[in-house]
Amino acid sequence: MKLATQNIRAIATFERVTRVQPKDCIIAENSIYFLVDPKKVGLAIGKNGSVIRELRRIFGKNIKVYGYSRDPKTLLENIIPNIKSIEIKNNSITISVPMEDRTIVIGKNGENIKTLRKILKRHFAINNLRLRK
């Protein structure tokens, strides 16, 4: 996996502030997504979200921290807690979520779903993610 200079700088800042080494960093238009060891998510967030607030101030973007897993199903469950079902066929995944959570999963201008697709492609060579109605 190759990271751009911007991502490497973000990872270095994240490590310095949180003392947690992320597995990956994806920078989107309005947010920065970090994947960390699931046991260290709480440490990365900080007491009452204090560390996240500090990172938000430094980067000027929303910061999202998720527990990483080598299993795509577990990773999706870590990112989308109220996921109803996950179907994996070949290199395609179809997920379903409650109707009230669809807008959160998709995100503003589709940012969250695009980032999810990028994570799945980067870590699992999964080229297609669909959200079932």
C-alpha cells in the first residue's frame, strides 16, 4: 500500500497526539478517517473525545477513528455498528442498514460510502460495495 505525503503527515500527527499507530489513513474532502487497532480506539478518541477535538482543531476537518480488522465483515461491523446484513460474493459486498441510518452511511455528497469503498479496495481488493434498499 502506497501513501501520499499528505497521508504520511496526517499519520505522524495522529501518532504524536494520540500515541496510537494507525493502520491506515484516508483523507476525504471534509473528514480524515483513521483505522487503528480495535483495542486502542478508546485511547485514540480520548476521555470525552478530548483527543479527537484536538485533532479536529489541528487538521480543520472531522476526524473519524475505527477499529481495523483483517476480516472485511468485522471491519464493516466496526465502521457501521447497526448494520443488518453483509453479503460477500467474489470481490463484491452488499450491505443493508436500517432506513434511518442510510443517510449517515452514505454521508454528505456520498463521502462516507466512497471512503468505505476505498478502504475495502485498499485492504481486501473488493471493488464493489452496494447498499441494499
